[in-house]
Amino acid sequence: RIEFSGREFALAMDPQQRIFLECAWEALENAGYDCQRCGDRMGVYAGVGLNQYWVFQIAPDRQLLESAAGYQTVIGNEKDFLTTRVSYQLNLKGPGLDIQTACSTSLVATSLACQSLLSYQCDMALAGGITIHALQKSGYFYQEGGILSPDGHCRAFDAKAQGTVPGSGVGIVVLKRLEDALADGDCILAVIKSSAINNDGSMKVGYTAPSVEGQAEVIAEALALAGIEADSISYVETHGTGTRANS
């Protein structure tokens, strides 16, 4: 059971941190684990998006910030405390690392969680990320040549692609070493065979543009680490903004 005071829960905390905590609980519940009784060291690896709630709701309220609850308000809204809050509330004893790599945050968090499992820094891990827009009914100004779509639609990998659209979402996975999951009779939904991380450097059209060479290299590295051939893969899931190739 997780309890918050009314003010801390409803007013002073970034909704992203609250919702991530709720989903972390649900992920463990779906995996069949009671965090209060699980003896394994469980780590948390995750990242959170821009805190719009702080900008539009908290920062203008000087009375709140200067009150006795001001310090707790800052903790409830700072990105650095996302994973340690989960560890505290759910009594998790493994590493708690906040990962921030923009669009790749959740996958990088998953990759680092896998490395932590393989190096026995933890025995189980929660990995994921969250982005929730505080202003639910808001739009954006289209700017030619920018990343945002002029008509509110994202058409990734389409000849008509003109940009992306903002969105909200949260995702968390429960990870465990395969041999341990098999021995414990866990419900295994997927097996991560490998992961790889790199950076494009400056050899690309612009800072927010992807590099074809960099992406090809990291895919080849992941395939090599997994020990599988490219032609054995029948399904590929990707992240695509649907921006023009020359933007």
C-alpha cells in the first residue's frame, strides 16, 4: 500500500512521477511479484520527460515554494528523484538510476538494466520511461523545416512524411536473467538477446537529425552481440518521427 498526503499527491508532485510509480506497481503485480516480500535486489532504470506541470502549475505559486512544503515540492518535481522515489515507496534495494537520452531514454534504460543484471548488481530490474503533457488540450505552432507535422499526423517511413506530433505515454518492463526466470517459473513474454548504444557525433544534417551510418553501425553491433544473422529477423519495430530527409 502506498500512501501520500492529499497536498503532496494531488498538488505538489509532478504527475509523471506519480503515474510512473503506479505503473511500476502494476508491472510488478503483472509479473507476479510482491515487492514487499521479494528477497531479490531489484533495480530501477528509467527517465522522465519535460516537467510541464512545474512550469505552468508549481513555479508561478511562490507561496507554495516558500512554504514549509517547498522542499518536498522540489523533490516531487525534480527529474533526479524519479527512480529513487519508486525504490523508496516499493522498498526496492537495487540501484536506482535516472536515465536521460531524449527520445531513446526508455530503450537506453532497458539496455543499462540488462547490463546491471548481467554484472549481478541486481537480480531483477524495472526499466522504462514516461512523458505526460500537463496541458492536455493544447496545440503547437508549425514551423517549416521543423520536426512538427503541419497537419497533426505522423507518417513515419512514408513518402508523405512531414513531421511528428507530441504525445504522452508510459512503459515499464520487469527484467530478469533468463536462467533465473526459467528456474523460478516466471511468465516470460520476451527474451532480450542483446543491445547496443552509440552516438552519431556531428556527421549528420543537424543536431536533431539521425545519422544513417550511426544507426547502421549500432544495429550491426547488436546483431553481432546476439550472434544472429540479419536475414533471420522477420519483424522490426522502430522509432520514427516522420521528418523529411532534408530537414
